[in-house]
Amino acid sequence: MRTEIRERIDFATSLAAQAGELAHDYYRNLGQLTVENKGPQDVVSEADRAVERLIRNEIERRYPHDGFVGEESGNARLSAIGPIWVVDPIDGTQPFLSGVPTWCVSIGLVAQGRVAGGIVRDPCTDETFTAVVGDGAHCNGRAIRPADAQDFTQGMTEVGYSSRIPVAPTALFIEKLLDSGGIYHRGGSGALGLAYVAAGRYIAYFEGHMNSWDACAGAALVNAAGGWVHDILVDDGLLGGAVAAASGQRLAPKLQALARDAGFPL
Ligand code: LIP
């Protein structure tokens, strides 16, 4: 199966670049986009739908028996034969539509019930993060590894939030993080945040609930880079989402304890 995943990641690396270029074209012309509200702090535009159509059409053309779960597609196709593609065409939609360059294209792969590979493409920094679980993770072809931090004072922790969960536990997590000498950062793209953990830029990532299409590729990057990442597929996470947590191996026990103390089921 790993050969099949490698082949798919090679194919999707150029697809992610193509999708990133299309997204960047919309990004350079934000004034022409109609923005719709899906909920509190949750927006979408034609850019998301157009980029997902491109990705889905190319994947279905090349791998007609694979499954597909996409943020904007609605009808998930859970293949019983091939791997399942888990895609967010523009992750960090709010920064994207606000003209803030912290967004990306996120293309993940699930095979035999496990996260198997992924690509995070950032057109704003011209960086492509790629991973095949078991084969390592790379940024623009260079091997990446998580930071070897042993406590929260040694760097930044990215903390995500959405109105899908109550405020209090996330506020308590941030309070406990600050009390531990850590500092939080929020860029608005969970996929990019997880990619930065894999690359050692953030020492940890935490979010009380992430959808699979936001988390899958980033989780593959952290796993393949040698870090620890909470299983995003736990309890039907593919369709229902899950807690997202990731760090280098040495910091993982403290991250898990901090999350549990804030009331999250890790
Ligand atoms: C985003 C996630 C991020 C979360 C944001 C938002 P979107 O996905 O990647 O982790 O904190 O609230 O849900 O909506 O930009 O695709």
C-alpha cells in the first residue's frame, strides 16, 4: 500500500501546486469575491468551491475508485477499494478572505483506516510540505523534523479555535499554557499549523475540534516527520472531526496533560 500512497503523493504534489495557483489568483482579486457566512467566524466563497472542483475532478479522473471527503463537497464518497482523499481546498478561509497570508491547500490521504500521507501547499511562501507516513516528511524537498522542545517555554504553541465547541475549555487551555511559561499563536489554518509543527517552527499545535479535511494532511506530516499527533480518525473522526494535538515526542506527555487538565479527552 505504501507504494500506492507514494505514487498518489507524487501525483497530488503537482495538483496541489495547480490548485494553489488558482487559489492565489482569487487571493489577488479578493474584491471580486462574494463571501457567504456558514456560521460565526466561518466563511466561504466561490474560490473554495472552484479550487475543490479542480482537485476533485483531477483525482476522480486519475483514481476513479478512490474515496473523497472534501470541505465544500458535502457528499463524502467513502471508497471500499482505494484510499480516501481528504481535502480542504483553502484552509484558513478567514485569513484568505481577509487578505492575511496564512492559508494553504490541504490534501490528505487515508488508507486502511489510518492517515497515510498528505500535502500542504502554501502559495504565499512558495512552500510545499509533503509526507508519506513511514517515509519521512519534506518541505520543498528538504527533510523536516519537529522541534525537540521539552517544555512550553521553548517556543510558540499554535492554538486553534472554532465555534463548533464551547469557549471555556479552550480559554482554560490557553490560561494553563501561559501559566506554564508558554505562548500561544493563532494563524487561522490548522493544516499550516500542523505543518509548522512537523517543520519545527511551532513546538506544538492544539485545537479542541478540527474537521478531518483541515487536519489530515498536517497529521500525516507530523507523523512522518517523527512527531506525536493525536489520532484524528478516532471515534469516526473522518466525518465527525476530533481533537487535534501534535508536538515533538519529548513535549507530547506535557501537551497531553495540559489538554486533559483543560477538560479535553486525550
Ligand atoms: C479552519 C481550520 C482551523 C480552525 C479555523 C477554521 P477553514 O478551517 O483549519 O484549524 O481553527 O476555525 O475552521 O474553515 O479555514 O477551512
